[in-house]
Amino acid sequence: MIKKEIFIGFLTGIGTNLLGMLIYILIFSELPILETLQESVKGDFIGTLITAGAILNFLPFFVFLKKEMTYRARGVLMASIVAALVIAIIKLV
């Protein structure tokens, strides 16, 4: 049961990260979404997009904490850590 709750939180964290990236692209980019992602990879600023999307993870994290769903909040935190590791790997490679 605990693993299921953490997994739900992890999926929520990944989903909100992707949603945050999408919102950031729609607000600040003049290009279509796919082209923006391709240009961000070419221009080496994909990490910035991932970081901007990860900011939205604060919302489900604190909602889960407020509702005393600590395992789901841990899952969201794990998703944020995975995003940070992906950014670090992208920067090193």
C-alpha cells in the first residue's frame, strides 16, 4: 500500500513537471511546442525548461502535506529529485 501511494505521488510529480513545462512554453515561446523542445535541446537550455516545470511541483507537494498524505508527498519529492538528476546529467554530457 505504501509503495502504491509513493508511486501515485511520483506520477503526480512527473505529470505536474510536464504540465509546468507546457505552460512555460505556451506563455513564453512563439514557436510550436515540438519545435520549442527541439530548439531547447539544440540550444542547450532544456534544463531550464525542466527546472521551470519543476516549480509547479510545489503545488501537489503542499496539498498532499496539508491532507496528511505524506507518502504521496514523498513521491512528488522523488520526482523532483529525478528531475534534478536529469538536469545534472544533461549539463555534464
